[in-house]
Amino acid sequence: MILRRLVYIFLISVLLLIGITGSPAQADDLDKMTLWNSGTTQLRGADFFQRIRYEEVDGPDFLGSDYIGPPATQADFDQLAGLGANYVNLSIPGIYHIEPPYNLDVDAQANLDSLLDMVKNANMFAVISFRTGPGRSDFTFYPDVLPPENSDLLIETVWTEQAAQDAWVAMWRHTAERYEGNPVVAGYDLMVEPNSSGLLEIYDPVEFANLYGGSLYDWKQLEPRLIDAVRDFDDDTPILLSNNGWNGLYWLSDTYISADPRVVYTAHNYEPFTYSNQWYDSPMLTYPGTFDADGDGNSEVVNKAWQENWYADTLDVFLQAHDVPVAINELGVTRWSPGAATYLADQISIIESSGLNHAIWMFHSNWQPFKDGDNAFDFLLGPNPSNTYNVSSSALLTVIKQNWAKNTIRPFPVTDLSESPLRNYYTSSPVTLTWSRVSYATGYWIQVADNPSFLNLIYDNQNLSSSSLTFPAALGNGIYYWRVRAKLANGVHWGNWSASDSFRVAL
């Protein structure tokens, strides 16, 4: 195991060197499995959520007016990349219909195509993670929100009907055929949080295996079929496997171990759940703090040591038994939980000490009706429960940005500093200067001078957030010179100045 890890570390170091020196065709040359098994964390990002919209439950605004919501825009993914993320877990509807005849859902497929285009434009990697599909609706994650008259929208027959499981296999075969070779697709997550054990109210892997092993309820009998379906068309893209029990860390002990060498084993972690998922009732649990973390009626000191012990008893035991790559592709905390920033920082530190990739639940679309109604884990909103608009800073956001600033690898090569924005110009008054958006930029710096050496600046602004500027003052007749540079994703350093352009004012 140690030798293999050293080899992978060497390989990823070579890849990073290629990225630093700006070698072209990085997306074509990169073996995506090295993103997951290098022995060091390479992918840091967030889970991006969407689901099918139901007018009778969601009303006209909450998820927008399209088939799937909330609506996503290029600005959303540019914002995520600008914060430093190099990876987004697309936790979205599958591309086959939920109900019979379980055929291709062309609208869901078009939605996925659009999302991947936006991720590509933002120069991030994506994992395709299907929340739903044949025989499984999104309300399996939160059935209590359905009023009795809409109980038919709760569909969980994937665990009881062979036809639904066969269609899930067909869905992944089609997905692999369609997206094989896509440069930004870093993995296929076959099902988000398999939960047949939870539906049966069985919370012990051994008990579940004794009662339902080998049946349709058993996720482990479906996984090899799904892997084979992907490999019918795509031999290269890593496959991410989840566990039963909502993919909790505790269920790693019951993971199906595949002979496929390009499989990544995943888990979600919100422990202690009573802290990370608490509502803003008073008093709230504080981290670090003393409270009943495991439901046994006794209080424990909950701090980084507690988290380290939890990971040691679950993740470390699994890694000692199996020489395989692992990722924690969901972790998070309600934004108002006292000590949330420290809790997240401690957990990320533990995860990265094992060299694992990770994703934070969740990065919201900036669709305001959704942010108004579902915002407990929206880290852009700050700790105030009543606030539903993005804040410029918070302790939790600072922890996330500082961690994501460590990202160095992206699908497409970046030069030693950055790519330079392309320019165009206009010669009318007022003058509007525009340039191409740089995918990972967190801002722009523009200079305007009356000489090509920029020795006499007439305008100097380092605080632009958009890729255009309408000049704030009237300019007299003459020739002016301008240039622009992009601030890197770490929010500190700047990229190269663009080549200068000139424009003439002739009123």
C-alpha cells in the first residue's frame, strides 16, 4: 500500500507540474483516476442540488418554472469556481423517468448537458450523481414534506421491483455511452445515498445482511450490475460507490468491494448529527461542547478529538482492511450552528490528513425563492437564520475559501499566472470597455492611460467584479490605452496583464 501511494504521489506531482508550466491538452492527457487515488487531496468543492419540480407541491416560484429546479446559470458555477472550488458534485435527477415505462427522460438529459457545459466554462471537474431514477423519487430523502393528497409522489419501488432496477442499469449504460470522454466528468456516482435499510428501519449492517442480503433490497447486489453497465461503454471514467444506510460512514464496513481498479468508495458524514443538523432553536448546541452526541443518554465532550475518534473507528478501519481510494463527497453543517466554522475546519483537516477528496453540502443556485425557503446549509448566507441573501464574509465562508485556495489542478491548463482576458473596445461616449470572462477569476483590475507605457494613469480600479466597465467620467478627444488582469481563485494574487489596446474618442 505504501509503495502504491508513493507511485501515485509521484504521478500527481508530474501532473501538477504540467499544469503549472501551462502544457496544452491537460484534459486529454490526465488520467482522472489520479485525481482520486494520489494519496493527497486533489478535489475540493461542493454538492450542487436540483430536483424535478411539482407544481402541486412547490408552487409557481420555489424551484422556478422549468421541469427541473432551482434554475442554474453560468454565473452560479463561475461564482463557485471564483471561491476556489475545482470540483462540483452534480446531485441531480437521473436521465430516465421515475415511473414506468422507465425510458429516457430527454428533459433531464438536456438539463445535465447544460450543467456540464456550465461546469466546463467555469473550468471545474464534475461528478454525475443521480439522486433519482427508475422507481425512486427525490421525496425519498424528505417524505415528511408531502401533504397526504400528494403521497403518490413518494416513489421507492427501486427496492422492490426488478423492472426498476433493470431500468436503473439501462440508465447508467446510456449515461456512460453519452458522456464517455467528457473532459470535465471526473466520475459517475451510481446512486446518491442508497437507503433501503432506512426504509426497513434497520440500522445495523450485519442485521440487514442477515435479513435481506441478496434480495432486491440489497444495494450490494445491484452495484456490480451498474458497474458492468458503465464499463460496457466507458472503461476509464472513475466510478463512485455509495453505501446503504444513506451512505453514512458507519456503513463503510458493509461496502461492496469491486474488482474494478477504477472505483472510488465514498461516504457522507454529518456526525454528530444532532449538532450538524440542528435547527435554530434556543439554546443551540455549541462546538466544541458537551452534549449527547450518540443518542445513548450520556453527554460527551465533542471536539476535534471526538471527530478523530469517529473517523478512526469507521474510515481508518476500512482503509486498513482495503487498499482502495475513498472520498467524503458530502459533509456539512447548518450555517447557524455555534462553532460551525471550527467544526468544518476540524473535519476537513482530518479528511485531508488521509489525502481524501471532499465536497461540502451544499452550494445553492442563486435562485432567490429557493434561497428564501431552503437555506440551512447555504454557507453564502452567513450565520443569521433570518438572512437569505449572500454575505461578503463570514467565519464559515472564510474556512471554505481558505481550504479551496489549495486547489491547483483543473480540467484545462492554466499558465504560470493566469490566462489573459481578451479585449474589445468602443469609440462612443460614454466608452464601455469589455473583455472575456476568465472562468476562475474573483475580480478584475483595469488601467486606462493616455500613453502606451501606462506612466500616466487616468483610471486605475482593482475592484471590478464584472467583465465590463462603462467609463465613469467623460473623456476628452484623443487616443487612450487600456489593459486588464484577473484576480486568481485564491482572492489574493493577480494574473498576467492583457496586451494593451487603444481606443479613440472623437466627439
